[in-house]
Amino acid sequence: MTRIILSGEAAAAVFQSALQKLPSYPGGSPTGLIAFSAGWGLGNSQQANLTFSSELRRGLSFDASYVWVKGTHLPRSRDYNPPDSARAAAFWAAGNTQAALLGLNFLRPVEQVSETMVFENSASSTYHGLRLAVRGSVGSRLTLNASYTFSKAIDDAEEIFPHTRAQGMRNLRAERGLALYDQRHRFVWAMVYDFRQRWQKGTTAAAILNDWSAAPILELGAGRPVNVLLGFDNNLDQEPGSDRRDVVPAGTPGAGRPGTAFLPFLRWGFPGTLAGMPLSVPVLPLWDCACGRELW
């Protein structure tokens, strides 16, 4: 990445120029810069798939598959002029006001410029999945397609919906954790059952009940990860939407209720130690059934 850093009034004049269209903060505080890295480009992925298939009986087969996917050069944003959170916390704890801290630009390395947000493609992801499936016909009336998937997905990229930035711009490795789309277990059962001619033709029952088929689908899946956020700017980086809690081993004195691992207090000016996407939502089963009839 190519960076040009100006100091003093020259920097403010460039970053607050009409060409940049970036208004200054109230009171004349410096504004920020948004740019793309020199190596910016689309990400790519590498994939591998290994499958073993065996015929259990005529018309019915069993498959065992392993899938590996690695994403590289994924996009994320990084502030190359982040605040010095530890010094900012000490400054505030000494009795100074937030306005005074803002006047010092939160003690950023280049004080004449606010955040310098650069979009770069330095994130990555990894997916491992094992899939077991049975598919085919069972008898003359039942068609079956059942599968179970055991997988794990991790990444350190930013989430898009909702969008979240890194908690600490000086330690992007702390962002690596379960991906938002990670689902450890997933089971799907789908089948089609043909009732055919169960009633004698010419009868009222045959006219109503013959030639029907049913196609039920059942899906069970483990919960997906959620990102546990504080909702306020605890680490004093002027970004309240990315701060996480501190976490310690379960049973640590002062860690709240028995069995919990969250500290009831926060270290002011420091990023939380809780990894990204540590918790998951409950399992929700899905059931659907479609019925149809052959008319001709």
C-alpha cells in the first residue's frame, strides 16, 4: 500500500478539501480519509472434494464426502491511524473531559488526521465439512434422499449483514473465530412416497384417494454463531459497534454467576478478550410437506 502522510495545516487542508468532500468535526477537529490499498482486488478460493460412493442395494447408494474450502485475500477495513486507547483511558481517568480527549484527537499517531480507513484484502477463511448421504429408491414407492453434514467454518473477515469492524486495529488476529455462517451439524431428510392405486378403480374412494404422492422434508441444524457486542465504545477507538466483553475461564472468582465466564467489570480503554462469534442461537427444526396428484 502506498501512503502519503502530511503534517500540520497541510494535512488538514488536503483531508478537508472540497475535492475530498469530507466535512470536518465540530470545533475544527481533523477529518478522516477513506482509501483502497494498492493491492486491492477480488478475493479467491481454493477447494478440494473427496467422495466415496457405494451401492447398498440396487437403486440405493451411500456417499461419504469431505469438502475443504479456503478463502484468501478477502476484504476488510483497517484504520492506519488508530487512537492510542491505553493512553486515552489514562488521560480520561486523570479527570480530563471527553471534549479534551477529542481535542487531542484521541491521541492518534498523526494528530492532524482522524481515522485513515483503508480497504484491503488481507482476511481469510477456512471451511472443513464431512457429508454422509443415502439416496435412491426403497421399494417401488419410496424415493429417499437423506444427508448429515458435520462442518466447521472460521474466518477473520468483517461481517456484512450486520457490518462490523475489527475490535482492535492493532491486533487483527484476535478477530479470527467462528464464521457467521458456521453450522456444526445439519441433517436433512427428504422423501417422495407414491400411494398409487390403493383403491379399486371405478369406486368413489378411488376417484378421491388414488394417484396421490407425498413429499415431506425435515431439516435439523445446529445454531449459528452470534457476535456478542457491548454496544458502546469501551476501548476508546471511536467505534462503538465492535467492542466485546472480557472472558475468563469458568469458575474464576468475580466472574459473575457460577458457570459463566464473563467478567462483571470492563477494562476501560482495552479491547475485550472474547473471541468473535462465541455463542450460537438455538436449534430450529424445519418441516415441510408437499402433496400432489396425477390427473392424467
